[in-house]
Amino acid sequence: MSHRIALASDHAATAMKAELADWLRAAGHDVLDLGTNGPESVDYPDYGYRLGKAIETGEATFGIALCGSGIGISIAVNRNPAARCALVSEPLSAGLAREHNDANVIALGARMIGIEMAKACVTQFLETAFLGDRHVRRVEKLSNPERSPA
Amino acid sequence: MSHRIALASDHAATAMKAELADWLRAAGHDVLDLGTNGPESVDYPDYGYRLGKAIETGEATFGIALCGSGIGISIAVNRNPAARCALVSEPLSAGLAREHNDANVIALGARMIGIEMAKACVTQFLETAFLGDRHVRRVEKLSNPERSPA
């Protein structure tokens, strides 16, 4: 099954982003590259917000967010209630993110894991289905904070 | 240095929360336990939002968010712009979260890492200072999305 996948990174992760983009395109996915694409130092929140917006508008179904540790950009993406971004470093978490949280974005740390681990995480993420059931109410609360008691 | 630290978890992580709370109190920290504290199945967003609110109000300086994978509750905490929550599974990321992102909350997966690894992450998190400098502008953007270009 092919997807429309948005990729965003800061300057610390452009090489990993480019390699993942080529690999995803070769697998038949439609890739939306939201930058950055130069060596200049940029601010990861700018790119995280772009990715959140692409998920919110439906421009992309899934997203991959990259920075040095994956932490900063994962926080930025999750500022958008339409995004459910899981920072992962191994495939077990990438699968759980889909099964339990219906995650639509994964964040990876380009200075923390290598390209093959990154690909293994993305593969597990794209191939795992949301379990639904009791998880539905929780996922709805993630995008509708007013449904949680104060 | 002692801190006021808020802890929140769902039912999958109450044992780890209790052990971390005892350990933090023994180290002289002031611990605010936001629940859950029973075996009943609860919704992790409810507890993540409580933790974000405790950070927003200043009731706690730091927070520790726990669920089975750490993913769901980390997303919930990051819905609050006052919170900067890093999902980590090892101390290097816990330190980078403070140095680069001035993270005020870490999320841990109680079904992913053991108690000693969790303590090592918390220790590194509490003992590492924010680096400031170029990171300040990025951190400010995390709490003020309007400062990023559309």
C-alpha cells in the first residue's frame, strides 16, 4: 500500500532525510519533502510545524520528522492536535505507536540511530495497523483535550 | 539541588511511578503524584494533560510522564505549549533533552525499559543544564508557534 508521506528535518538530519526519501520513492510512496535542504543552521520548530500542518490539511497521510536527537522536532509536531508524533529508536515502539496511538508521524534522531535502524522503524510504522477498540477513545482525547476531565 | 517534580502515569506504569516517587523523595525532592494510583484501566491523555497543567501553573518545575510505551502520554503532555516533553529510553537522550531543548518533562515507557534505566534517565535529566545560546530562540518557538514562519 502506498502512502503520501511528508518528511521534515533540521540541518542535522538532511542526509538521513534524503536517503529515506529516495528509499520511500523507490518503494512507490509519494514523498513530500518539506525541507530543510541546505547545510545552513535552521530552527527545528519551523520544520516541525510545517509537518504538523501538512498532516492537519491532509496534504500527507503520514510524516517522518528528523533532527539530531529527534526530541525537539517531535515536540514541535505534537503542538498540532492533528498530529500524533512518536519519537522512536527501534521498531517495537514504531509498531506500538500505530497499534495503540494511531500515530501519524514518527520522529527519529539522526545522530542517535543509523540509517538501517531508521528504515526498520519506518517499515514497521507503515506496515502496522491501529488496533481500535479501547484505544479509540484515548486517541480522540489526544486531538480533543476538552474531552479529558480538568 | 532539590526540585518540585510532578509524576503522572496510566495503569501500565503505576509500579514504576511508585518506585521513582520513593526514590526521588529519598533524594530530597518534593514529589507531586498526579496519579493514577489504582489497577483500573485509565486513559493516558487525562494524566498527560494534568502533568502539562502542573508545569504550566508552576506547581512543578519538572515532570515525569509514564505509560506502557511512553508514546501516548508524551503526545498528551506536549499538547500544552508550556511543556517540553522528551520521550527517552537512555541517558544520552535525557541529557540532550535538557541541553538543547530545555525539556521540563521526560516520558518513559514502563514496558520498554527497566527501573534502573529509568532512574539513570531521570538522574541525567535532573543533573544536566540547558546550554542556552542558539538553543534559546528554538525553545522559545516551541512555546510560541507564531514566531515560526508559516
